[in-house]
Amino acid sequence: MEEQRPMMIETTFALDGRVAIIRLTRARALNALNGDLLDQLDEALDSITTQEAVRVAIITGTDSVFSVGADLKEQLADRGARIDRMHRLVLRLAGMPVVSIAAIEGWALGGGLELAMACTFRAASPTARLGLPEIRLGVVPAYGGTQLAPRLVGSALALELMCLGEPIDAARAERIGLINWLADDAGGALALALDRAAAIAERSLPALQAARQAVRDGERLALPQALALEAQISAHLLAGDNPPDAAASFLNRAARTC
């Protein structure tokens, strides 16, 4: 009889199915990223991208830990292949049609923080601790960290995180831009992410996709080329099957607030 694979991912839905919550549940291993967990994460992302109602995917961990990163106990025949796989995951999250939010409680270290940085946004509990400690093992963050961190906090602060290898608290992470939103209380990261997801879920999906594409692709370009890209993306959005009427939307919103 085939041995049943332990489930390391739970997927639930909120806000009438517009928000998918993907929870890492490999609690005994502190949500360390191994092959099975990554398989299940890919399967969860496959599932939600087939559901038209979903606007936001929240990735979270347990009440005490997001993820401590790569599973150092796992025997890998080809570490380069694992790096390639994680890079594909980073690119997948960046290019997904839905917005992604990492909701962080407790530790987010190494590959765990890299997974969070690959998401569109990050919400964290005040008790969260975030870091890239790979330098202490004589290696560098290779699951996207050397490229994701500078895009979020700038090269000087990214190098500080990588070269010192010391975790920082959530308050400092918010100050430097590593996280977007800081919850008021311990245990509040998921509730805060859901609150932000509720607002995002009300926005136009094509417009959300266009904004993300403009920022993602434009940051690699010189300003004149980036502005041309912005114009192109805007024109494409306005020429779609259901072009937005910004003026009408503004007047309707103004009328509701009067």
C-alpha cells in the first residue's frame, strides 16, 4: 500500500472566495522548506490560479513561525537544482495574476524570508523576527535574496542584512521597508493581511496586474524607457474589452461619500 504523503499545506478561502489563505503547517520542523513542502506549495498555487474569483493569495505559517528557511537536514543530490526551483517560485509569485501577501508571525529566516520577499506585500506581527543568516554558514542567500532584498530596502541595508546575518525585529523591518504593514499585537499578522486583502480585492484585477507589471519591468530600465513602458501599459489597459471609465468611477465614489 502506498504511503500517504503528510500534508504540509492547508488552503482555505475568505471574503466570498476572493482571498486564498495558504498556510504552511510543517510545524515540527518550523516550516523548513523541503521538497515535499515546495511540491504542495506549487500545487496550492496551481489550484488557486484556476479559480476566477481569487484576487489575493495570503501565504502564512503557524502562530509561532513563518519559516526558518531551507531544511538543512534534507539530503539533496543537486543543490543547484533546488536553487533553480526556488528561483522559479520567486518568478511565479512575481508574475501571478493575483496579488500575494506574506503574513509573518515569529521567525522568517533565510529561504523563509526570501519566500516572503517574493510576495507582493508583507504583513508582520510585532513579535516577528526577520533575517538572512546564510553568511554564518559561509554561503549567501541563494533563493532570490541577493536580488529581492535590494529591491525592497536598497543595496546598503540589503548588504547589512546579508553580511551581518543578524535577524531584525518587525519594527525595524517596517522602518526600512522590508515589511509593508505592522500589526498592533502578537498574532495579528493574518488579520492585518486579510484587512489589506479586502481592500485590494475591491480593485480592478487588470489594473492591479498593470501596476505590478509597470513597477516590476520598469525598475530595470532607464527613466525614459520606463516612462514609455508606463504609457504602453496604460494604453493597453484602456484599449481592453472593458476599458475603465475613471471619471465615472470617481464621481460615483464621491457621490457615495457625500
